[in-house]
Amino acid sequence: MDINLSQQDLEFRTEVREFLSSNAYKNGEDYNAWRMGWFAKAREKGGWDVPKWPTEFGGPGWTPTQHYIWEQETAEIGTPFDLPFGLGMLAPVLMNYGSKEQQDRFLPDIRDRKVNWCQGYSEPGAGSDLANLKTKAELTDDGKHYIVNGTKIWTTLAHIADWIFCLTRTSDTGKKQEGITFLLFPMKQEGVEVKPIITLGGSHTVNMVHFTDVKVPVENRVGEQDKGWTYAKGLLQHERTGLAGISRSIVALEKLKEQATSVKRGNGTLMDDPAFRTKVAELEVDLMAVEFTELRSLAAAAGGGEPGPESSILKLKGTEIQQRIQKLTVEAGGIFSAAWGAMPVGPHFARGGMSGYLSSRAYTIYGGASEVQKDVVAKNVLGIKKSTK
């Protein structure tokens, strides 16, 4: 695989760097005003505000290499806060399976960051085994509405979401992957109850959501009734690729090395310690391997392909690497990492390192647990079938 950048790609990288640098956040600015102004300027660049969208929906039409460059550069200089649920997850589903009316209704507000979405997938009895979901959607006698009853769990940012895209059970016959319907409906309506779940790291990002006789117009169904599993799988492949966070891990690992250099060990620093250096080196090698897997995935996308089982490889290894970086950050902080909930002591990164480590425990669970990704890889990459015995 040729990974050398062409002259055109080098010019694109320079253009990206100039844009990010000239529009970077300045201390003291009104963040929300800067954020919306940033997206407006990115849109003027020709769809840079929605880099992964195709040209027919206003995206920039970048090559896979240009996408790779964008991910690398924005990992170095962060872009404004953006929720992934509408832009990166629901939007591709609407583009591929939604009606023209749904695309015209929802995509503009998603692009303008006017509506926050959340994802109604996991349930108390259907997490890794998502197809086991029980939330029911029953069609009314006049065929105009669905009545939704059930519970979703680990629903990220449901407490600030305006709308939810939700998997519901519309039939109990046949295989459990059948009879699932993909619905869209507002969160702020009668019958929707959101209860917070405080995570191990002490933050409120996820929730339990109860639905009681929630009324959903039939025109808010995406695609056909009982065919939602097909759409859900496509969404998960986009989600898993994004969760791998390869470019962010490259930046985080460099930051970890810098932090370790500031920690004194004997006559040198922690980075001079052979055992610690070995762990960092192993991480670098594994991260490089995952990066090349991502490049292969991008090369396949150049031919018009959609994310496939390689998205499970990226999610599996990418999230494990993120956890290992967090673990080494705690190790670099030493005993001072244990004081993360109190006044900060020791190295400046120790408190945040422990908080990041605790939060990272979920990385290999959400978006499809690692065990599920291994099953996908075994079946679709290695060709290993489940035993019938």
C-alpha cells in the first residue's frame, strides 16, 4: 500500500492546517458564538462542516486520503464540540434508507446543529445481544401511529436530547433479528421519562429512558416495518469505525510520553525506565498496526464500499488501545493518581488520568462489546461458523 502523500494531498493538508489555525478558539471568546461561527466558516469551505457526508447531501466529496488527513489534523487541533448521533450515525441511515421527505425534514437541522439526537438501542436485557430487544411499538387500528412501550438503558445524553432514533419490536415471529422497526420521535413529550445513571468516573452522560404509551406518527418510521435490523447494522458499522479513535490515540500517546518525561525517576525520568518504555513501545507498534487497518478500510471506501467487518476490528483494537493509554497515564501518575477526587497533588495530569481511566472502562462495551466484535470478525473475516452441536 502506498501511503506517501501526493502533492495534491500535501496541499490539502496545508489548507486544513491553515483553516484550523486561523479559526482556533481564543481564550475569553464566547464559546457558543465561536462554535457556530466555526461551523459556518467550515460550510463556506465546501462542506467541511459535514466532512463525512457525500456531495449530494452537501459534503465535500473528499478522497479517503483527505479524510485521513482531516482526522489526523483535527486530532492535533480540536474542532468544536459536536455530538455524533445526528451527524455521524443517523444521517447516513437517512441518506441510505430514509424517504425524500425525511431527508428534507431532518438533515438540514442536523447539519445546522439545531437538534440534539440520542440513540435508543440498548435495553436492560438487550445490550451486547441487541437483537433481543423488547421495547414494543404497536400500530394503531387506523394505521397512523405506533404506540411505544419499553425501556432503554445507557442512553448517552438523553437528558439533553431533542429527538431519539429508536429500535422497537413490531413482531415476535421468526428470527429475533426480524420484526425490528426503526422509529424517530421527540424526547420532550408525554410518556418519555429520563433517569440519570452516574458512571464510575462520577459523570452524568448516560441514562435510563422509559417509554409509556408514546405516540409516534407512522411517517416517522425509517424504511419498512420489521426491517429495522438492516438499518441498525449499517449505523453500528459507522459508529464502530468512529469509536476506534485512531488519530486521537496517536495524539494521546505522544502526550503520555511527554507527561512521563516530566516524572522524575532516580537520575532520569519515567521514560528512561526500561519497563515503562517497553510498554509504550508495544503500544506504538499495536497502534501502528491498527492505523494501517484503518488505511486499508479507507482504501476500500475509495472504491465506493461501505464499512464492513473491518469496522469491528478497528473498534475492538482501537478501544483496547485507548484503555491501555489511560492505564499507563495512571501508572505515570503513580500514587498521586489515587487522589483524583480530592485536591490535585503530584503531577498535573494525575487527577485527570484517573478520571479518564475509570471512564475508559466502558470503551470496550458501548458500540458493541469486544466479545461481539470478536464474533463478527470470526464469522465474517475468518469464516468460522458457530457449531450446530
